[in-house]
Amino acid sequence: MKRSSISSFSNPAVIAELAAHLHRNNVASIHIEAADGELKLVAPVGASLQTTHRATPVLISASQPGSLLAKAPTAGIFAAAHPLRPEREISTGSAVAKGDIVAFVKVGPVLVPVIAEKAGKVVSVTSETGTLVGYGTSLFTAKT
Amino acid sequence: MIHVLGCGPLNTIQDLGRAGYRNIGVTATGAMDPIALKVGNLLVGNDEDAAGIEIQTFPFRIEFEQAQVFALTGADCAARLDGQDLPPWWCIRAEPGQVLELSTPMKSARAYLCLQGGIDVPLVMGSRSTSLRGSFGGHEGRPLAVGDILPVMAGTTISPPVNGFGIVPPAQAMPNLFPVSDTGDLILRAIPAGEHDLFGDDSERFWSQTWKITSQSDRTGYRLSGAPLQLSAPVELRSYGIIPGIVQVPPGGEPIIQMSDANTAGGYPKMAGVIDGDLWRLGQARIGSKISFRQSSLTEALAVERAIDAYIDDIRRTLPLVANALVAMTKR
Amino acid sequence: MSNTSLKAPHVTPAHMGLPKISMIGNRSYLVEAPGELDLPAQRRIWALERTLKARPDVHELIPGMTNLLVILQRTAEDSGRFQDELLEIWQQTAELDLLGKTIEVPTTYGGEHAIDLAAICDYSGLTDKEVVRLHWERTYTVFSVGSAPGFGYLGGLDPRIFMPRKKVPSLRMLKGMVTIGGMQSGISVLTGPNGWNSIGFTELTVFDATAEPPTLLAPGDRVRFIPERVEL
């Protein structure tokens, strides 16, 4: 599946449509490549949405230092800080607590929080503000 | 129900206003920043004109008597829910007994608290807005006070994720649409009104000079200070209908911009009318801040109106999709 | 308002001229009738209001003193054309006489609330007795309702007791004061700053937010002040 720009897939309606398609056809995942990026959607195979079956997070960027601190809660555009609080950006060296909001993923006008899964000191931020990230993409790594 | 634990003067319940009664002298009232109220309501799944709380004096503190989805929009008040930081323009669920606290904002003037279901106060002439001048509407026709208990209507249309979610505020979502000067002053776009030309050369100075919002400014109107403007010759006007955004010049020569609680009729000469698309920015302008006016056109006003409508429509369409997708993902 | 009735409209001479139209912001048009501040001009305004009420693109109409503020739902795509339409409607619309009810206002003239009676005597050269008599002898017409909830602008004042509005408003004028502002009379509906001149007081309530309609006075109503007490 090819399209000119990956950004045309950032529309949640398109993502929802794709997700429904995966679910209906019992397909595990779909990987969309475009000239300027890629998007991977993973669906729970053979299970209804009510089951406790867990999808494995997708790690598009390999070989990051430290261990996973936070990943993308949805596909969308990465924003390192809230647009009204640019001074409160979490960057390398920042100490975070478990449950902190460390960044946001923008889906159209909606801001979805990126949550620290554990406490630690950030050693890498893998995306830049404005880039498209896939669901489950590792966004922050940390040393605990 | 929510319980008001801490509250400054003049915080009121507002919706989008009591339109349609200005012909009998009833002020429209309504939120000073209608975009913030609309977005707050959409965030919690309400109709965009549900009643919320307009908070303009701080600190403001409430306790939730029951589990309650709420949203905060407008000025960033460094909100804390049981001590935990909340981002601005945010929607989250509070648990029974949790306390929400807002501090004085560093920028902008007014915050809006919207509750899922909407605040349950009686409709008076089609609106729940507080009319301070008429002492009716809202909560007992008066500003909120410590000890007030406000009922909330039922509503469960949107479930935010555990840590909540938010909306990109209008000025950040549409940075090219809302001009500010190099020095950060608010630039308001306005259209010349009936007596504009009767001010002769002084009408030029209205557009070229920077005005300061004086401390004699409130929901009724903003009094500006600057070099006074005078009519070339005196004029006696018959009383005419007034709307928010009208810039009048009283005999003293310093303009007044009428706002949400303005009288419905008046007789001062009118210099200009701020375009609707900039009224919310004026509603967020702080006492002591500086503004200037830029002559606008209907074409520009229409473009701004459409862009704001598209922004609201995008939120209305996208938010339920994202909310449902996040629920589906967390259930896996 | 429901308590008004229609009299057969009569055609107005074309020489009355065209109204002036100006904008307030991007979707409000102020239509000002040509000529004097009189009942025929106000009747044209009532007629224009009646005609425009039916239009789906109109959000709100606020009649003033021989003028009408037309607020559209949205910014007009073609504002010039809308203004032309307003002028066309104006030319096609005859006077509308709103024959309302007659309201009697029991009034105490003079006394502690007549704080501006002395000033009116000075300005007019009349005695306080004469000022009061000239005020209650007239029957007034509600031209428009506005400014404050239920406040009626009453036309028909005797020109001999014309009194300009105060340059500096009195800070605590009481609800119920019977006042004169220029060539108009009125009953104040809120306690607060007010630039009109008080000559008396009434207990009559003219606005109740919970009533339907909430206002006692409607455009076209006749108002008579009844001198219950005169304290001079």
C-alpha cells in the first residue's frame, strides 16, 4: 500500500477505518510505507476488543540507549511540549516520575498524553516535534 | 454536584448567552471567550452551548462530590487535581472527594470549567448565563461564593483516558490567523462604524495609536486610555442597539469597547466594531495590557469566521473518534 | 409582543427619503430612519422589524429610537447586496401602527426621590407644580424597550419640560424613579448609575425575568402617569 505522504494517514477517521478493516479480516497488522515515513497498525488477532489479549508494542526505531520509558498512545504527530507551555519540554537529562505526562501525540486538534511507564532519567527522545509516530512507537528511553 | 471551596469575586455561570431578548433591554451576557467555552463543552461531550463556570478571579477551588468528567479551557491557571498538575485545555475524570485548584494565570484573563452534562441551573429566557446587572440567571442571579453547591446534569457521552486528553488552543492551532504586534500587543481587527468619519483626523489616530485597557474594565466593557479623540463637530445621536465589540467614544474622548454584559442600547458616537472572530481574544485581554486596532474588511472577517468554524467542526468530528479509539486500545 | 394588535397599514409618501445604513462589526447593520424623531418614523422602524423577523438569515433585531439594528446569523457573503435589499424593503414597507395596551403608572411626584426637579425648574423657568402637571397631562407612547431590562423609551414629552441628560450620571438612582432624558421620559428599572433626571417615583414593576412576557411595556403601548401624591 503506497501513498505520496504518510501525513494523509494521520487523520483519525482513516486510522479508525483501517483498524476496523484489520479487525474484520482478522489481520494482525498493517505496515504502510510512504516516501516520507511509515505507519504500523497492530490489531488483536482473532479476539474481540473486549478481551484482555495484549498487542506487542511496535518499536520502529531500534538500538536506543536505556530502556523504554514512554511510547506513543496512538498514531499521530509528536509534540514534545504543550503548545501553551513550550518551556516545559521534557528532554535528555530530565527526571520523570511514573505516570507523568512527558509529551503529547496530536491527532488532528486533539492532544493525547504520552505517559511515563516508570520513573527514571531520560537518556533519549526519539522523535522530534512535528513528526508522525505510529501507535506503540518508543518515544522516550530512560535509565532507572 | 460540585462544592465551591475557594472563590474570588465575580466568577459566574455562563453559557453562550441570552440571545434574542436585547429588543426588550435584556443584556445577552454569555462567556467572554466563547471559543474556550465551546471547546470545553465539546471536550466533555456536551452541546457547545452548555453552561460552565467563567473564572476571572483566583485562586479558585472546588471539590467534586461524585465522579465527574470535566474540562478546563481558556487561560492556563496551572490547574492541580489533588495536587497533580493538569495541562491547560484539558479534560479528565475526577473521583469523588478530589479537589481542583486554579491559580492566577500568567497570561490571559479567564478560564472556563465545563462539567460533563452541564451545570444544572434553571433556564431563564432560554439561557443559564448569569445576568449580574439584572440579578437573574446562573446561580441565584449572582456570582459564585464559597460554600455554593452546584448540581450537574447527567451525561456520559465521552470517556477521556485515565490521564485525560486535550485540545490545541485556537491561537496555537491557527497561528497565522490571529495577529499580535512585534511587542506582543494584541491587534484587534475592526470595521469603521457610523460616526467614524465625523472624527476627522482623529479617526486616523484611533487606528495608529496604542491603547491601554484600564482598570475600569469588566464584563460590561473595557475603558481604554490614550490620547483622547474628538468629533470635528458635536453630534446628537438617537439611542441605538448595542452589541459586544462596538467601540464608542464618550465625550471624554477615550474609547469604550462594549463586552458581553453591555447595555442593549446607548447613544455615544461609534467609531468602529471589532470583528466577531477577535472578540474572544479581547475577552482574554488583561487589565493593563495594550491593544491596537487594525482596519479590517468583511472579506477578512468572513475568512476568520470560517476558519474558527472549521476549527470547532474539526474538534467536534475528531474528538469522539479519538476517545473511542483510545478506549478500544486500553481494553486490549 | 403578543399584546399588540395591528391596524391597517397606510402608504407613506415616498418623499420621506431613504434611511442611512452603517455597520457595527461584520454582521450588524444599523438602519436609521430619515427625518424627525417622531411616531411616523418609529412606525416605519416597527414595520421594517416585522418584515425582517421572518428572514432565516436574521439572528436578532434591536429597535432603537427611529432606528433598527439588524444582526445577521453570519457575515453576509455580499454585504452590498444585503444593504440594497434593506433599502428595497424599506421602500416597500408602509408604516406599522402598533396599537398596544394603555398602562397607568401610579406616581408620587416630588418628595425625596425627585432629586432633579429643582434643576428642571431652573432650566425651564417653570414652577415645580407646572413641571409636574405638564408631565402627567401627556399620554406617552413606548417607542422602544431597551438599555436595561424592560426599560421603555417614552416619546411624547411636552417640549417645555425638555431636560438634557446629565453629563455626569448620578451614581445611585433608584429602581422606580420617574425620569426625563432629553425629549424622552422613562421609569428606571435598575438601581445604579443613571444620567436621566428624576421628578418622581412609582412602585410599579416593569420587568420580571420569570414572567412571560418578562416586560410590562411593549413598543406601541400608551403610558399615562397618574399623580397619586404630589409632595411639593
